[in-house]
Amino acid sequence: GSPIPDKEGNFTDLKLEKLIDCQAQEVVTLVALNHSSKAFLEFLDSRGISLEMEITIKSVEPFDNSMVVSYAEHPAETLSQKVCERLLVKRV
């Protein structure tokens, strides 16, 4: 979740929020991970999710806070609340 400086070593003031805190129909860009682990990175890789990827939130399930999102070549992927809490995004 730490910010990464640009090539001149400057940090930009990003207003990051967890994906779980966003609403349906919002478009966000994945910019950082909160609590990354090898298993979590492997999970993201298996789903084709990477940093700087634009993600559209299609819907949020009220029962368990899972989200259906679309990105790249994935028109509808379901992400659990646990995953959505670990993805740090900025609004597009």
C-alpha cells in the first residue's frame, strides 16, 4: 500500500481508497495493494488483475459485499469482500 515515487523521486498525493468502499457503476484504477502476500499475488495473477488496470464495478452484492467487476478481457468477474478490501484504487 506504500506510494511509489515517480522517476524523479517525487510522491504524488493520491487519494486511495479500498475497492470495497466504491459503488456500483463507478470506474476506478487499481494503484496499490493492501496486505499483499504471495498467495494473494498469485490469485490476482490467475485472474489477470494488475496495477494500473481500469476496473468497472458492475454490481455489489448486499448480502456478502462481493462485487461483480469488469476489466480487460474479463466482462464479469466476482471478487469477494476480502479481495476488495485489499485492492487500493483511485477514481477515474
